Amino acid sequence: MISHKQMEAIYWVNKLGTFHAAARHLNISQSTASKRVQECETILGREIFDRTTRHVELTPTGRSIIGLVDQSLHLQDEIRQLARSPDQFAGRFKFGATEMIAVSWLPKLVSAIKEAYPKVVLEPVIDDAWTLFSGLRDRSLDLVLTPRLRGELDLPYVPLGDVATSWMCSHSLYAGPDMLPIERIVEFPVLIQSEKSSIYDLLAAWFNEHNVSINRTIICNHTSAVAELAKAGFGMACLPTNYFLPQVASGALRIIWTTPPPPSLRFVAAYRNDRMAPICARIAEMARQQHDFAPPAEG
């Protein structure tokens, strides 16, 4: 019979890629983690991990059992969750968020999580949507807060709401009417985040749908940098409308309206259907309650 601790060792070695990382996560010695896996291999009569590479990999036997290990740990976790109060959840929780969330409502969410789960150790990662979803799929992240990319989302998720966007620029770049056809937008350089961002993904499809080709782009990694370049007159930027309204009111930026308007960002809290799903679902619901893309308070 394979024990819970042995299955935990298998799960975390597979998730983190090394015995050292798994041992550190489980707060045990590396030799203990190795021994627990070896005990499982003795029971099965076959190796679970290929140890000849820098990062251990599952053998065919390992691949055949890892799903069952995951399910078993998931069920055991659910049983324990039913037997104890929510504030007893402990351990590391790695989650990802995009820049717009980090600079707006992430601090409120972190406070709410800490209040509900005082023993949890939060490990946030701030990055673009594509990288965050990749981290979720390779199990380096437990949950991500991000705009959706195009296409079907084959993961459990909680909708967090849509954020409208608008084309914005400086008065020095363009001083004409507030309304422009889409074709006129691309007469100016388009300031945009990298190809791994959700807004790049959405705008590429939006321009393609309307048979408009972008003549010149200036790529930035951060929304704040895009906004600063727009204020400096480098080009047109598609930015979250409400968040940047104070800068429109101050005259640093102006809104350029198009028909149809640029696409909205559809934010979600996504996670995997695995042993972490119960706690992820609760935190995703907390994110839904806390999300607020209001502009930052002045001063």
C-alpha cells in the first residue's frame, strides 16, 4: 500500500522537477524524499522517475500512475478540508497576475486571502497572460488572474468581468476630431505590449477582422510604459478606459473613438482541476468579489 507521504513525494518531485525542490517544499530532507519515492518503486517493481537527466522525468510507469496519485491526493485533501475550518489551510500558494491587476486590486485580494487563510504562504508572480497560462499548465502556478486569450479556455475558471478599452494618444500627436475610422488609427505608430500579452492577441484579431494592417508598432512589456509613450507622443495606444480616465481629464491623454470600439479585456481567475482545485475555487471567488479596476487615488 502506497502511503499519503509517498504519494506527496511523487507529486512534488514531478511538479517541481527535482528531489531537492520537492524536499524543500515538503520541509523534509532530500534523502527522505528520495527514500519515499524508492519505497513506491519497490512496491510497484518499476522505476517511477528517470534520474539520468538534470531535471527528473517520469518513466512510462510514472506517467501511467501520476494521474491516479493526483486524484488520490485531491480526494484526501477534500476529506481533510471537510474536517477542519478554512483558516487551517496551510502551505505555499503560487499564483500569477498581470500588471493591471497588480497595480489596482491585487493588494486588496492579498489582504482578503491572508485574513481567510492566515497560515498560507503567498508567492505571487507578475507577468503577461501567455506566460501565466503556461505556468498554470506546467504546474508552476496554482491559479492565475489574467485576461483570457482568444479561443476556448479548457480549464476551470471564474469570470472576473470585462474591462473596456479605448484608443488614446497625446494632443501633440493628433489634434483632430475625437472620432476616427479604424484605417486612420494605423496611420500612426501603434504602441502595444508584446505578442505574449492578451491585448496584442485581441488587437491582432480585431485589425484582421476589419482587414486593416498595422504599418508600424512599438512594443513595450508593460501597460504603464505604453501609456507613458502615448503621453510623450510616440503613437496610438489601446488602454483600459476607466483606469486612465484621470490622465484624460488632466489633458495628458485624449480618447480617440472608433466604430466599432476596440475589444474589451475579459478577466478570469483560472486554475487546474487537480488536488488544489478546492482552495483555488475559493480564492477565485474571492478575486471575483475584490476585483476593481478603478484608477489609482491621487496623492
